[in-house]
Amino acid sequence: MFAGLGTAPPARNAMARDADVIARAVGAVALAALAVIHVVDLPGTLGPTPLVGFGYFGIIATAVVTAAVLVARSHWLAWAAAGMVASSAMGGYVLTRALGGGFLGDHGDVGNWRCPLGIAALSVETLIIVLAAGWGAWQLRARATRPVPRPAARRAPEFSRAS
């Protein structure tokens, strides 16, 4: 299933490998926490606001699959997916509270910025976004400091003289 992702470029040293493993572990745990928070809040959304409930199902499924990919290997697509699921969940939280008419039919949460589960979710989502952005910056820096291989010098073709 994950064979198409390939592997990340080999780390230059043991410390970089260890940092990558730690970042992936923290990211996977944070994604699992995000899924659990939405599972806990799910029953209250299915009846009155089914569109929000369906969004929760999407967040839960995407967070679990992305966490599994991060555990399996390090790849920029996995980190991009982690950042996207966290950003979209954060965006949904902000829209349900900020839009006066209610977002996706959720009129009950307008102005409710002190929801404990919402604050917990925002904290976890911020951690995931920071990890994904940090991992991307680290990879760009690592690529920028690698020496660029020079192409081999080409020799002029030799022509044989016919006698």
C-alpha cells in the first residue's frame, strides 16, 4: 500500500536519523490524539449537525491513515497530509465559531471559543502544523547543503582517418 511512497533520502548522520524518527513518532502520536479528540466529540455532532459529523469522520480517518504512514516511513507526502488534516480541522473550528450564520449548519457553536475539546484540538493541530513545517524546512536545508555532483567531462569524439 505504501510502496509508491518510496523512502526519504538517507540521512547524513545518526543524529539526523534520530531526529527524523523522533519527529515521526511525535507526529504520529499527535495525529492519533487529534483522531481521539474528534471521536470523543463525534456523538454530539451526528444528530444536530450531520455535515460536521461527516467532516469529523474525514478528519478521524485521514489522521489515522497519515499516522500509520508516518510510522512506516518518512516522506514529504506524509508530512504534507499531516499538515493538511491539521489545517483543515483548525479551519473548521474557526469557521464554526466565527461565521454568524453558522458553518455547515452549526449554529450552536458560534462564539463558543472556550470549548475544552476545541482548545485541546487546536493545541494538537498547532503541534502537527509546526512539526510538518519544521520537517519540510529541515529537508530543504539538508538538500541545500548537499554537494551537487558534477557531470563527467565530455571528451571530443575521435574520428578515424581513412587512408
